[in-house]
Amino acid sequence: MNVLTAEGLLFDLNGTLINTVKCVQKYWGIYSKEYDINPKELLKFSHGVQTIDILNRLLPENIENNPTLALTIENRIAGDVEGVEVVPGTRELLNSINNDSWGIVTSGTEMMARTRLEQMSIPAPKHFFTADNTKRSKPNPDGYIACAQSIGVDPANCIVFEDAPAGIKAGLTAGCTVIGIISSHTEEQLLNNGVSFCISGYDQLDVVYQDGKFTISKKQ
């Protein structure tokens, strides 16, 4: 179904509004070598998951030091803009919708998220949920449920935009409809995880807001 309606729009950040996939993979490659982690195993599940949860899963013997390591990794990633790009149509879409009706739910820290938004000249939203104010990481739905509640709408009346299986599962479990963004995963992978349809940029959407409701369709 390529025509959807919603009262709130909920966005992941990395890989969804800002394409950071190459940058993130570069640093995970560096730390995979340093800590003898299988990079293929890491990349199977890491997109959309909080850094600390990734480290605790792959380095359980280092659990006392993982918070410090997570902060180091995130600082390095956030400080590197090489290969980082705004997903096409992002600014135009966000500038066209009411700030009360959308939010961001990211597994990154608030520092990382705000840094990326500033680097790409995207204003931070009113409804903003990060690893710092969401205790349980995606694929847990807490962040999307909290963001919908902050906007003042039922999650069932929200559309989530996501690029990774963990985030898709979080959105669907929250009761939202999910549109896939093709960046960290292929269209086939996204569809297999339950998204309604896929886009590679927001310029591929027609978005109409009327009487408190969005109507979103994929351009033919």
C-alpha cells in the first residue's frame, strides 16, 4: 500500500535523515580489529542499536569499561563528517511540516544526535528521544511510544521512518506503520522486515497535511 495517513511522523536519525552509514562502518571496522570482533557479525545487528548494547553483547568480559569505550567511539564518529550526507528531500520535508507533529527517536546519544543535526544544518525537533532519555534500546518500542505520547497522538496513528531491522521492529511493536529508507539495508531486506514500502529519499514522497492529518504517498 503506497498511500498512508498519520497524525504524527517519527524519524530515526542516522541512516534515515542523515546518511552516516559509511562513517559508522569505518569506525566499527577500526574497533573490530582492535578488540578482535567479527565485523560481519557486528554489522548484522548493530544498525539502530545503542553503542553500549552492541559492546555489552560482543565484549561481555569488558563490561565495566564498555561505557567509556562507547563514549570514545561515539565521539570519534560524531566528529567525522567524511561521507556523511543528508538524505535527499530531508530539509524540504521537515521545513514544510509543523514542529509539533514530528519527532526523532535515535539510538545515538544526545551529544551525537545534536552534533550531527548541527553539522547538517537541520534544527533539532521539539520531540527528541535519544539513548540518554530512552532506557531500553531499539528493537524495544519505548522510544517510539514515548515520542508519540509527547506529540499527543496514539502510536497507531504515527508513521515511522527507519533504515534498520532493529528500528523497524521497534516501530511495528509500538503499533506504528513503518516506511523503509534504503541506506544501511537493501529494499528487499527492509520489505522482509515489515515496512509498508521503501524510498531512498523524501523527494520520492508526496506529503499533504490537512485537518490534523498527513496523507503520504509514494510518487509514481
